[in-house]
Amino acid sequence: MERDLARRVEKLREEIRQHNHHYYVLARPAISDAEYDRLLRELQRLEAEHPDLVTPDSPTQRVGAPVSALAKVEHAEPMLSLENAFNETEVREWEESLRNYLKVESLDTDFAGEPKLDGVSVEVVYENGVLARASTRGDGWVGEDITHNVRAIQSVPLRLAGGRVPALLEVRGEAIMRKDAFQRLNRDLLEQGEEPFANPRNLAAGTLKQLDPAVAKERPLDIYFYGTGRSAGIEARTQRELLAWLGELGLRTNVEMTAFGGLDAMLAAYAGLEQRRNDLPVEIDGMVIKVDNLALRERLGTRARSPRWAVAVKFPAQQATTRVQDIVVQVGRLGTLTPVALLEPVEVGGVTVQRATLHNAEQIRKLDVRVGDRVFIERAGDVIPKVVAVVKESRRGGERPFTPPERCPACDTRVEQDEDAVALRCPNPRCPARVVAQVEHFVSRGGLDVEGIGPKLIEQLVARGLVEGVADLFCLDAASLIALERMGEKSAANLLAALERARQPALDRLLFALGIAGVGQTVAEVLAAHFSTLERLGAASAEELEAVKGIGPEAASQVRAWFAQEENQALLRDLAALGLRPRTAPASAGAKGGEFAGRTVLFTGTLAGLTRAEAEARVKEQGGRILKAVSRNLDLLVVGEDPGSKLKKARELGVRIMTEAEFLERIGD
């Protein structure tokens, strides 16, 4: 009896899996909804009566319990990004670069062309055919665990099908929401009086980061798979064979088409795809062209952050027309006033646009943009909205020209004309809008990388007078923070701890955080490497600065001018008095025999003493170089908690292993 019951349960599961595949992947249902519901209800009843028969891959187990947080997941193989091309010339230059790299006259291979889906890159890992975990791409090396949400996506099998199931399969894909599902969801929200979502990509990204998988179940996401990471037993020699094999395993692959052939055929397929992009069921922003032969891909290898054997050919920016409802002025951290057009909401390339930059008063004059005008909006690179032209034929006489402000809209200080005679500036260093922008820059990821403080919180701190400049951040206390909206004791404690950790930043990070005009992250690294201390840099003349390789006359002049201003010197004195002391960070430490001089280092696992960014900065300060993956070029692997597969691979290659405690001792922390 028990054996018969187990067989019936497994038979029901297999039938339901097959029907799920027919319905969600092939879009060809084989039975009616009523028949499907009958099978599912029978399975649910039997599992409820016999809980010992429940398995993790059962169709009834898609939606589990909510999680408390999204854990970090280290990818066994990096999820690299793609190089972009924007026209035929750049595609042919890419193909030529492959031939030059291989030193051949022609490539003995076809290419594969696939729609570039505008979604969220994910990795799903199957172990012995069963879905084990899923994660976002993250920074390419470390993502977030979204297993609970991916299990709720009906088109993703919990158990692979077919007779050639590998023991391990890491499969990469794009999580998206189809246009029709997105429109239905937004209609329902509007009917309920709620705010609709801006575009399918943002909705997909937000859904995957939900802590409760019930949300993902209610939002019909799909994942289209296009490639693999590690796997044991791939039975494919080309991209077309790989996609066919993934399909046999029950995984959804190309959304609309995949073209194969020479480069001319790829360019023709790209042109056809661009013409039909708005007719497709999903949002796409280009086509990915890949070398079809997998063995040839191995020979071509990868660059630092992208594979040589693939290129993303982006579509031209999309345009739409709408009306300018108003022109307002924003104030940046350097006091620059930037006019922004407030628009009647319009969809441009799948995104609802309501604001677009007008750059400056001179640009407005050239375009002759007026409030009430009908204008062309373009998303440059399908990302940044801007006004590109005015439809002057549609004017009716009531349009209102823009008048540049004489006083700052945030603090009412009289504005000044910039030296370039184009931009207007607010000269008030205490302007609340400037302070908000400066603090946002100071704590940003490229700056001091302070976790737990975002734009809304910064606006509150400035509005309540708790922060009048970046130095005030280090004067905050728990009581003041807890009194703010949406700030509890734990959040306040976490923020104060993050600020405490930020008191000893790497010199290049502090230089970037200070917001010196002309000093981006690269210039900051060059200056830190050459001068090694803030004092030496502050004392350098414009000629000494300009003599540094990589520093031009303009950047040298701006750095010298910044350090010459008394208000900036006062800021540095205040920061020092509050305990902020940048670490000496010369690249020349290598020449002096620094601990990691000339060595390559990689971190794996969770670090307890430092953040990953801080640890990597320490290595660079002492002449080392950071790698992102284990290879024969790696000299040292520093291991934190739960190190994952990198530790095993490093041992196999004979790489030296160091614990985090040993690392902290070596750097004197």
C-alpha cells in the first residue's frame, strides 16, 4: 500500500512537471485548467496526509517561508559583463580584434545572434538535477541569494527533465516580465488606486529582491537562459547545441529567435530585430553576437570584465514626444544650477520618463525650449533622458520662455556666472541643496562607502540642522538619529558603526569623497599613489601636480585651488579633530618592499574585520594587485568565513592560503 501511494505521488509530480513545461515554457497547454487543478489538488491532499512523502522539488513546494535577509553568494565562475558596440563599423572592428588576437586571416566559425533582453541577470544552480540555489549577478563576482523567489517562478523547473541531466549545472539567464503581464499588473494597480511601476526591468529587479516569495508568485516573472557557468557533462560543441540541450532539460531559452551564420547574416538579423523590437513580447535593447564554437571561445578567453568572444550590439536611442509642464532648477554639490524639464509622463523605450535634463541656460537658449512646448525626448544609451529638439510647429502662443534665476532656489543666495560664462553657480557653501549633494557624494560607494545612509535620510539630517557639512556626520549620536522618521535603534547603531569604520579610509577614497572638481576615482588613485599622504598633496604646487603622470593642467589647477581655500583647510582640520585620518597609500610601497609588493591577491568568503573593499584597498596600498578569480596567476588567497569553491581550487593549484586573522596581522590592523 505504502509503495503504491509513493508511486502515485511521484506519477502526479511528473505529470504536473510536464504540464508546467507545456504551459509556461512551450506555451502549448496539453490539458484544461480544470484538469490541471484536479491533479494539483490530489497531490496536495496526498502530501498533506503523508508529509513523509514531501520532497523539495515537488510542484507544491514552490513558495516557501519568507527570509530575513538576502545572503551574499559568491559565483564559482564570474558572471562577466559584455562589451558594447553601437554600429556596423564597431561590430566589424570587434570581429577583426578576434582575428588579430588569434593571428588568423579568417575565423573558422559561425556566429550566434540572440536578442539582448532588458532584464536582470541571474544564475541558477542545479545539483543532481534539482534546483539548489539561485543568485543575482551582483558585481559579477558576488551576488545575492534569491533562491526563494526563483523557486516561485513557474517556468523555472525545480527538477531538470530529460535523460542527460548533469551532476552539476550552473546556468545563466535573464529574469524578465513580459509586456502583457506588466501591463495587466499596472492596470490592476491603477484600479486599486495604487502607483504603477515604471518599467518591466525595475519590477523584475524589485521582485527578485523581495524577502517574501509570495510576492514573486503573484508577479509572473520568467527566466530565459542563454549560457552556463560550471557544469559537469555539458553535451554541446556550439551555442546552438547548448541552447538545444538546455531546452531538453526543460529550461526556457531564446525568447523570439536565434540567428546563426557569418557576420553579414548577424548584421542583417540585427537590422530585422531592431525593426521588430516594439512588436516583441518582451523588452530588448539590442542583440548579443557570440562566437558559436565553444572550443574557440576557450581559446579567445576573457578580458578583465568581459569575454572576448561576445559583443552586445545596442539599438540606437529611442525617442518620444511629450509636453514640458515646467522647468525647475536643481543645485549640485559644487553649486552648479542645472535646469530640468518636468514632463507629461511618456514611455521611452519601455521606461516612463517625467524629467529630462536641459544642462544649462545656454542649451535652453539654443533649443529655444519653453514651458508648454512639445519636445522630443531621447534616452541616450537607453538610459539618461534628455530633451533633443522642440516641435515649434505645435506652438499656440501661450508657451513661456525660461528665465534663469538670479537667486538660488534652495537658499536664496544671489547666483554667480561660472568662469565658462555658461553655467550659474550658488556660491553659498552652506546651501542646503549643495550640502545634501556633497554628503551623498561623500558617503557614496566610490567615496567613504558608508552603509545605511541614503538620499532621504541625508535630506532629513540637513533639514533638521543635524548636518551642515560632511564633518557633521561624525558628530551624530544615537538619540538624534532615533528621533528621525523610519530610524530605529538598530538602524541608528548600524549607521554609527559604519561611520566609525569610515574614520580610516584609504587616501584615494577620501580624495574622491571630498568632491574636488576634476578628481574622479582614477585621478584620486594617481594622486594618492604619488603623494602618499594628504599633507604632501596639500603642499604640492600646481607645477608639481602637473608633473604627475596622468594629471593634466586643468586637474592640477583645480586640486591646487581646492587646497588653497581656507574653508577647505578648515574642513580638513575638522575631520582630523573628529578622528578621520586617511591611511598612507603609496603605490610605491611595492618598490619599498611592502607586504604584498608585486603579488596578486584574492579574497573569498565573508570577512569579519574589514569590508571587502577596505581589504582590497589595503593590498593595493602595499603594492599588491587584486584578482577576481582563482588562476595560476594568483599568489595568495585570503580566506574568510564560508569560503566556497575558490578555496578548493586554490589548493588544487598550490596557491598559498592565508586566514583573515593572518591578513589583519600582516597589515597591522
